[in-house]
Amino acid sequence: MKENSRVFLGIVLWTVVALFFVAAGIYVIAHGMGKGDDEVQTEIYASAIEHVEPESVGLDSYHLDYIAPKVEEYIAMGATEGAVVAVVREDKLAYLEAFGNRERGGEAMTVDARFDLASLTKPVAVATSIMQLVERGEVSLEQRVSAVIPEFQDYVDPKTKEVVYATISDLMSHSSGLRPYVALSRLEQDYPDREFSRELLLEYIMTSERMGAPRTMCKYSCLNYILLGEIVERLTGVSLAEYATQNIFAPLQMTNTCFTPNEEYALLCAPTSAVGADEELRGVVNDSLARELMAGVSGNAGLFSTAEDLAVYVAMLLNGGEWHGERVLTSRAVEMLFTIPEGVETTRTMAWDRLSSNFEALEEGEVGSIYVHTGATGTSIHIDRAQRMAIIILTNRTHAEGAASDIKELRRSIATIVSYAVM
């Protein structure tokens, strides 16, 4: 009797195993039939950039190991509580490491930590959106700002009374003549009977006194990009956040990139408020104009993201506007983002600041191919187009009350290490 039971159980077990393999075979046939290996892999890994060994993209992993002690040195000196560093070459992620803590006395930093990108909002969300609208014929780089926003008051020369028009290009390259910023205290002083609002800030920007005529100077200005964010909204009829999500982040599957994070997202954010501050800014934009007047969605700041999502973004740029079959920009539009406008003495392009390349390798008069943008919270993207390579450094230096100069030196050190890692 017992022998019969064992035989029966054996038959049942083998029947279950056989049915499992039959079902698995049917699934593979149904989901893989007619697709090549590359096509199937693209479907599986479409939401993440490929992680590879540095040597596979021409980088020396042993040399990249110098990054860790350098970051830890700056954490020890109080420049920041923690950091995430990523290195992209071509369209692959060759280095991704987290260091220190997310906050003082808190959990260890992780590579998927979310950061307040601060001014990286400008190139990633705003300049990219504007160039999409340019290539679709919705606006021109040489179009007058006042043609899109009639309330914008153009510059009038105080001596000749000649009107000098500011263009979309002037806003993007910071050569419009607008002031760099406006403090909340200044707005309180100029508008004593008005409550803080988006409309109030835009009114100030469009009517404020200029530092000079457009194209006669270059002065980095958050006001330029707040106005560009408004232009995106007027041309598309949707918020900057909605437009950028639908046309940039969703196509690139940057699923951890957003404005105005929800509570669940905020739990994974590195806080940016200073230690001992009355209010902890975790998942809340640090910039006061974006936070107090623009409800967290502003052209100058407000975007949150991860190192891996930003790696996808720079891979798209390095690949001429396309990533994994999704074209976000034409190759010509990408070139325009890295172009310095004519007639202005500046290193500023339509989205970036151009630096010299490896100083030791440059011949006299040679133009470099390295472009950077930074954020006040301690974030940066460094792109070397000649090497098809980018460095992403995300810190929350404001939480540690670290000096901006310390983070600047850390950026320079990491960039040097990576440049000498090229084989």
C-alpha cells in the first residue's frame, strides 16, 4: 500500500514538473517568437542604462578607483554629507558609486538616492524643451521674447532711446541683460501690498530694470530660465512639468525624474536644508523663488532625479539626441545646445558653459570640447563630447553647510581622475 502511494506521488510530482516546462516554453514562444536577441534585450532593459566594466568602454578601472578616496576626503572635511558619482561613456554606465550618508546621522547614501538638481533643471528640462519646440517650428531662437510674451518690456537705450529686442537665444545663453536673481526681501520691498505669487515674480522679471542691452554682456541669470519655463507653458498650453515629463522623461524612461515629488519619493531624497534648520527640505525644492512663488515648478530649479536617470539623459545627448530607439532631439538641435551664439563674448552655449579640454593636451588656440553645468545644492554634469563621456556628481552640500568652493575643487579632482582613466 505504501509502495503504491509513493508511486502515485512520484507520478504527480513529475507531471507538475512537466507542465511547468511546457508552460515556460509556451511563454517564451509567445513573447520571443519573431524577435532577435537584441530586440528582446531592449524590451527587458529599456528602463535602465546598461552597466558595464570600465575597460569595455576604454576606461581603466584601477585609475577610476582614485575617485573613492577623493570623495571620502571631502566628506571628512565637511564639504558634504554624501555623494553619488557616475561616469558615462558612449551610451553605457561605466562607474556608479555612492559615498557617505544621505543626511547627518542618517542612513548610508545609496546609488538610487534622489537629489534636488537645482540649476541642472535649466539644461535638462528647460533648454531641451525649448529646442524641441524650435525644431517643431513652434518658436525660433532669434524670435523676440516680446513676440511670445507681449508683457515683456524690451530694453530701451537711455541715451538714444533705441529699442533693443531680447531673443529666445539671449535668454538661453544668459545674454538678455536680465539680473541674475531677485531676493524675496526685494520683492517684499517693491510690492509691499502684494502677496507672493507666480504672477508677481513674472511681472517683476518682465518689467525690471536691465543690467544692459541684450548681447552686450553675459550674466548667468535664473530669471532668464524662469521666463523660458513660462514660454514653454504658453506655447504648449501645459505646465513645464507636464511637458517635460511627456516629451523628455517618459520617452527616455527616466522614471525617477520629476518636479514636486510625492511623499513616497521624498523619503528617498537627500535633504538640502542646512543642519539645524527650522524646516527640513526633503523632496521640497531648495531654491526660494521656485519654492515660495512657483509652487515647485520653475525654469530655474525644481527638478529631482537620480544619477542613473541623468546618465540616460547624457547618453541621449552623446548619441545625437537618441537613446534606445527613442529620438528626443534631432542631431542638429543637440548641436545647437552646445553652440555659443554669435556676437556675444561668452563661454555660455544655449544650455551649457564651455570649458577647455585637457589643458596639457591643448595646442595654442585650440577650442575645448568640455561642457559643464552645476547646481547650487551641489550637483553637476560634466560632458566631454570629444571623448563621448560624461561625469555626474550629485551631492547635497547645503545640508552639510559645505562651501561651494569645496565642491568645485572636488568636481575638478574627479574630472581630472576620469580624464586620465581614458585608455
